[in-house]
Amino acid sequence: MNVPYLDISAQTRLIRPALEQAIGDVLDSGSFVLGPHVTAFENEFGSALGGIGTVACNSGTSALHLILKALGIGPGDEVVTVSMTFAATVAAVLYTGATPVVVDIEPHSWTMDPDQLRRAISAKTKAVIPVHLHGRLADMASICDIADAAGVPVIEDAAQAHLAHRGDQYVGCFGLAAAFSFYPGKNLGALGEGGAVVSRDAQLLKDVARLRDWGTDYKYDHQTLGFNYRMDGIQGAVLSVKLGLLSEWTHERVRKAIVYEGLRSNPGLSLPTLDTTGGHSYHVYSILVREPERLGQELARVGIATGRHYPVPVHLQRAYHASVQPLGDLSRTVEFARSCLSLPLYPELSDPQQEYVIEQLDRLLGAR
């Protein structure tokens, strides 16, 4: 049996007529950059998160960069985040000239440890960026309390956590602002690059919108040094189509996470803490094993593709280690990176495919 790690083409086949109609509408309109289809998506996405202002842009990286720039963060400032993340989180801070201070993760949620955050905040700290790793919400109550006490804004890196929520409060609504990614492999993925900033701060959103479009409110009236970070009309239209199915897809991801609970009796691996309350959107399903690379190779030999998220923490990567300031040795982060292996989990993964993954893991690691 063949089990891809991710099968984007399977999803595309299921909704291709709707996608072709949406793309055709953009072609007919001639509005290819920003325009009505992007505006419609902004409104729809904000509504899906409980009613919050949204500014769409060309990537999740740009979204983070725009928020930091709109807040005036730059050289001499520090931004506290984590090293267990995709490099874009740290890169966006470096783009402003500020210093990323990275702290360790909690042992169970694998997200920012609030106690480490408290230690890291200083007079130079100008923002905190918790990362909702794999789609699991960080401990936002504690993080926001600590940041609020220090007078520091919280920026959520929600690139992997579309529609995650605690009670009736959705991801993106806990801090001052949040950045989302719509990279094709995300739970809500474009047919190319895409991102968005969400916030309830109207002035911040106005500043972000200006910065994404060459620093202008009106064409050829450049008020500040901005960027070409605009979303394409086709991506806006495509994302509107997919957004209508996102709740159903998220429910299916949670269902498949429950199925993987069948592995919990396997002594050779550790599973993530199950969350069926909405606090985890299951963008990634990682297990912890002693030799993840070797296990991945063994699974590949029987037709099962896996991933590593992320095998080298950002502070240990060649491009970043000299610019990032770690708080301590980040032992949990390092151990997690050494042990993680991501299993296939996406709405189109069939029940027989997932059962096959479980069977092969039990065979290779020896269930009790």
C-alpha cells in the first residue's frame, strides 16, 4: 500500500469544479492583485474566527514581518519566541533588525513555556511571539498575563493553527495580532503562497494594509517605506472556496488523531496529548521515537511517507545561530527535535491507509 505524507492533489480533485469556477471569475474580472476576491476572503476569514479584522498578504512570513514593522520594532529591540518552529518565525524578527530571544518549550504541549518567557522578558523586549506548533494552541492565558504585566504585545504565530479555539475564542484573538499562512500544505492552503494578519486593533490593521502595498493608502501616494506583500486575486478566490470546507476538514483531522490513539500501547513511541476540545487543529501529527530517521526509512520501504517537524531547532541552524539569543540550553527543544517523526494525517487519508500505518508501526516497534 502507498501512503503519502500529504496528498494535496487528492483534495484538489474533490473540489476542482469549484476551484475552476472561482479562478474563472477572477479571470473574467481582470482583478489579479488584491481586489474584490481578496476583500471577500478577508471578510469571510475574519468572520470564521469570530469576527476580527483581517488583512491578506502574500505569505505567513510577510504577515509576521508586517505586524512587527507596524509596531515599530527594529534594531536594539528584542522579541521573545521559540526555536521549535519553522525558520520564518525567527527570520521575520531578523528582517526588522531586532534580536530574537528564544526560550524552551513545555514538555507536554511542545509550545512556549510561560516560565521561560517570564525569565526572558527584559527592558528591551518589545513583543512576544508564541507559536501554535503543529496546530496546538499555546498556553495563551499564561503567556498573555506575563506579557500584559510587562506591557509587551503578544503576536500569535498561527501559521499552523487555522480554526483552533478554546471555548468560543479562536486562534488569532488572544493577543494583539496574529499571522496566518496559507501555504499549499497548510490546513487552509492556497494554490501558491498566501498569508494574513488578523487583529481587533483598527489602527494596526490600517498600518499593516499600507505597508503591504508599497506604503500607500492611494496609488502613487507613498507615505512610508512599504513592501510588495499583496495577495493575488486568484489566491483570494481559491481560499474562499476552501474556507467553506475548513470546519469539516478540521473535524476529520481530529477524528484521525483519535484513531492514532490506537498506538498509545506501543512501548516504542510517545504520542502527543490528545485534544478533542478544539484546541488543536492537527496540522501535523508528530510522535516521539528513539531513532526517527531510521524509523522513517523503514516506513518508506513499506510505502509510508513521513516528515520531520523540525529536526534542527532554529537556534542551531547555520543561518541563524549567530543572530539568535537562546535562554539557556533549550534542552527540551533539542530533545524534541532529535526525537520527532510526523505521520500522515490529512482529511483525504483513507481509513485503510491509516490502519496500515498503525499496523506497520506496531510491527516495527513492537506493541505490547
